[in-house]
Amino acid sequence: MANRAAIGRRTVLKAAAATAAGAAAGRLGLARPAAEAAWVAAVLAYLEGLARPDGGYAWPGQDESHLTSTFAAIGCYRTLGRTPPRRKELAAFVRTHHPSALKKLEQPHRVFDYQQVRALTWLGEDASDLREAVRGWTTPLAYMARYERHGYPVFQSEASVFRCRELLGLPLEDLRPHFVPYLDARRRGNGSFNNTPAADGGDGHVMNTWWGLRALGVLGRHAEAKQRAVAWLGACQLACGGFTYQPGAEIGAVDDAAYTWAAVRALHLLGSAPADRDGCLRYLRSLWNADGGFGDRPGWASNPMATYCAVDALAALDALGTPPEKPAPARRSALPDGLEVFSIQLEAHGRGSPAEAVDLADALRIHLWGAKNALPGWIARAQGLADARKAPVSFFVADEEYGTWLDVPGLGTYSHVSDVIAPAGADFGAPLAGKGAATWPQFRQRRLEPLRRAGGRLIWQFGENEELVRLLLDDSLLRGGYAAVSTFHFGNPDFTHSEPFLHRWRGRLPLVALQDAHGDEPWWFADMTAGFRTLFLAREPTWAGWLEALEAGRVVAVRHDARSGLRTWMHAPSPEVAELVRRRAKEWQWWDNPAIRRPLVSVVAITPADEFEAGRPARGGALRVRCAWENTTQGMPKRPLAELVKLTLDGRDTAPKLVTRKGARGAAFADHYHLLPLTDLPPGQHTATAVVRSKPDGAESSRTIEFRT
């Protein structure tokens, strides 16, 4: 959450931006008309409102800066002929804040290295320390086949290698054996480029075409097929004056700041310009907002990358001297009365102990628990236990449909595209796993339609190919599809950090946390269950209330755990929603809040009929005690947080047996519990109490249950 010092600093920076703009222009010897100076000052004031104490620039609504938003802000200053404030601090931030610094990426994304090189050279800084890493890039990096079936590299990232070489003054000869054939193979006969080889079919993409032409330019070959490329780019322009990604596109065929920028820049490189130049200028200027920034589409909220795209496109059209019309001030949207803050977990456990799932949900105040790939009967059993205990949690389906592949011509064939949520007991259709790759129209008809008829929704998990994600999420806004986008995750602290383009949909598609539970037991995944969640504003914590919140955009993802450095990370769609959630923090906050906290011990009475419970006896009964441990991301105990002091049954001390299973992948154990067989226990009501000692501070606490035999 933002602190007052940071907010005060931003206010001062905004107030100083107009003065700084004029002063910088004077230093550069630039004479600027008053009208231009005024709108440029507004843009710079917007950017300075995103400046953070860490030295960089953040995405809207975020307290910490990011490399990509910082790159965009520096690019705006450069394009506008201004010198950014705090140049040395900015350079230090750029050098030290590659996204892999937060979490090692599964594989390198060279576009981030390009942003570092380009930002440093814009700042006039020496980037030679990056030369050796770039020099080592002599072969395109195949994308992981478990995510893209053919292993096709991400074109935007690989094409940036050419530009990095150029900026760092490195030779090009060692790119010719592998990179140049890779580049040539992805050029279509009409002059465009895309992610897959042209031989696979599929038209080009305007962003990949810009990257491809820019790479050819480094090789001195950008004029090849020039007229065909100019004609193709021109055909991407829409009646509104903006550009879409492909002529006659059928999926997500929207106008966009990035598409327009890529087309204008590509045409400029080829010595051309949009056929409807005036329409293009009107479109770009229509993206300007009252806060001084530009949005991705008319009426969309500002963000730094859209601002850079719009400003740089205007510069390419030699139109910076004509200011956009002053936009009307944005109005704050009023939230309905009577809203409360409720909590939902998406893709939490659907296997292991239902009793412990209920315990966790009750203690952590989780109102809706999405059971991932639940075993048959598990949801019904968990709900029955919750109802019997009067625990206010409802269980629903939240499946990751492994083995589903989506084919998008020109971009590739991708997995991790079918994460579904639906009410318990609903017939929401069969997954497409094992049925071959589906096209997006086929996926919509065969998977999405039955899901929506059953009251279910589709969640976007992740995808590192920006061009692909844009198509699918924009089409979802146009026609329905993905209802939300994941951010916080078990294996990635925040997808928006490694896929910063996701910020584009802030306020348009809800940003949610996705547990993606792993391991056999909910108890051994509690670090994640207690670390991040999704909040929603509704009048009641029901499935209908959740769907209404999704549709209205009243959804917030929150993370506060060791992975966030015990800081609060939040993705909210608007300041209004964020403010309400913060005001009501004591209703949902799971840290520094005695009313909501992770339990340190679980006590479960089990019988032979409890099929989902580990340690169930063949006959009679048993008591199982699990203490809290720090967990691995794969859902296994790693380090104890509490230890059992004693277990009493009906007031008498007992001697339970320790049961363990050997762990793997950094885990101490796969399972760890104390088990007390219940033999010769008379029929009737009984009481069991487990006393545990906290490892960090030695404090004792207890859990008591009552059960019947």
C-alpha cells in the first residue's frame, strides 16, 4: 500500500514537472510553442506521478517500479526532447531491475535486456557491461514445448537481439548462421512478419512486422519487399484512423495504441506514412486523458507504455507541435451501497483432507473455495463438513484442464489456455484435452459455450507471447471469453512482473490471484493459501455475488507473504475499489489481525469411511494431528513452524505415533503427522485437545475438537 511520504513526493514531482519541462527544453536549446509546452508538461507530470522512491517508474496503482514502465517513461522523455529527472538513479534502477531479479524466469526473455540497453543509451549511459551477455546470443531461444507445442521462439524477444547488437556496437556476422535464417523464415510473401514460419501459414502481425523490419534494418535490408510491406501495413488501418494487428483480422480485431505505433513506425522506416494520416493523428490524440497520459484505446485509462506508443507515433508523424484537445476530466465512479468485502480462492486444493480445507477456509475467512481438479465426491464431502460446522465457506469447481491446446495461425499452438470455474454440481461440458489443438472459434463453441451456460467462467492463467495474449483477451472483451486474468500465483510471484503488458487490461478485465494448488494436501499448501487471495465486493458471498463482482469489475488481488517481502501487493481496477478494500482491511487482512490467522495445528477425528483422509484406520477410529510447517511451492512440508507439545483425549494425556513420508524437491517430508488409534473408546461424545509450541517465539496455543463414536 502506498505510504504518505511516497504520495507527498509524487505531488511535489507533479507540481514541478511543468517547470522542469520548460527548463529542460532550454538546456537542450529547443524553442517550443506555448501550446506544445503545455501539453508536453501535462504528459511529463503524468509520468512523474508514477515515479517511485526506488528510482524508477511504476504502472498505475502499483507502489513499486518496473523495468518496462521505466523504459516507457524514459522513452517519452527522449521523444519529447526532455531530460528525465534523477538520471543517475534511473540508470541504476534500469541496471538492477531486470524482472529476473524478483524471480528467475523459466527462460530468458531478451526483450527485457533490450529495454535495459535501449533505456541506458537513451540516458546517455555506458551500457558496455551488457555486451558480453548479448554477444552470447547467437541462436534463437526455443520456447518451452510444454507451453508452445512446436517450441517456436517468441519473435518479439528474439528479433530484439538485432537491435541490441546495433546499440552496443557488436558485430553481426555471428548472427548469420542461425538468426538471419530464423528471421527470413518468418517473413510472409506480403512483406509482414509473425511468430511462426511463413511455411506454416497464417498472416503477419503488425507488432511482429515492426520488429522484423527493424531487424532487417540493422542488416541494411529493410527495403526488401518494401511496396508489399507498405501495402500490408496500410491495410491494417481502420476507419477510426487507428490500426489493428492484421488486415481483415477475425479475432480481437481492435484498434490499439501499440498497433498504431508499430504500423506508423514501420511505415516511417520504409519512407512512407498512413494513407489516412489525418485520421491516424485524430486517433492518436483521442487516446489522451485528463491525467496527462495516454490510454491503449479511446476512453481507456492511461499507462506509461500506451503513452510512449502514442507520443512516439506522433513524433514519427512529425506532429508533436500540434497539441491534442484537452480531454474532459475523468469522473470517479460511485460504488453501490451495501457492498461488503468477501474472499475467494481460485484453484485451491480439491484433494487431500476436506476437514483441513474447511479448517483453513474458516480460520482465514475464505468465503468461496475453488477446488482444483477435485477428486469425485471431494467437493460434496468438504461442503458437508462445512455445513455441519457452520463454517461460512462454499466450495466450487476450479479446474486446470491439462492437455488442452489452442492453435492461432501465425502465432503458434499453446497450452495453459483452459482454466475453468463453475458452480458445484453444474454440468459445464467436457474439456478438450486429448482432442487435438482447437482454433479459437472451435474453443469458444466447444468449451466456452457450455461453460457459460452452466454459470461458469474462464480464467486466463499465463502466456508470454504478448501478441497472442492481446488477441485472445481483446476478443474476450468484444465477445465474451476470458473473464479474468491471473496475477499472483504459486510459481510466479506476479505474472504482471514477467508479463507487464497485462497491465493494459487494468480496469477492463479483473486481475485475480490464482492458487494453482500443487501437492496432495491443502494443509501443506497453506503458505500459498494464507499468502495471496482474491477479494470481491458484493452484497453476499455467493456464486451469484461473485459473478456480479466479476462483471462489474469489483475484484482485487492481494498478496502479503514471504515472496512479497512481507509487503502488500495489490491489483485493483480503480482507486475507488482499492480505497474501499483498504478501509475494510480488518474484515479480510490475514496478517497482523488476531481475528484472521493461519492455524498452527489441525486435529481431525477420522474413521474408515473418510476416504480422503490420510491415516484413516481399517476399523475403529483415529485422531490425526498436523502442525504448521513452511511449505514448498509443490505443497510439501519444508520447515516446522510449530511442534506438538501434547495431545489429550477426554482430559488424559496420550502418546500419538509420528508418521512421515519422505519428501523430494527441497521438502523435508511428503507428509508429517501424529496419529493416535482410538481403541476401546466407549460410544458417545469425546473431546481432543492438541497443544503446540510456535517455533519462532515459543508461544503455546491449542486446538480442541469434539467428536462422537
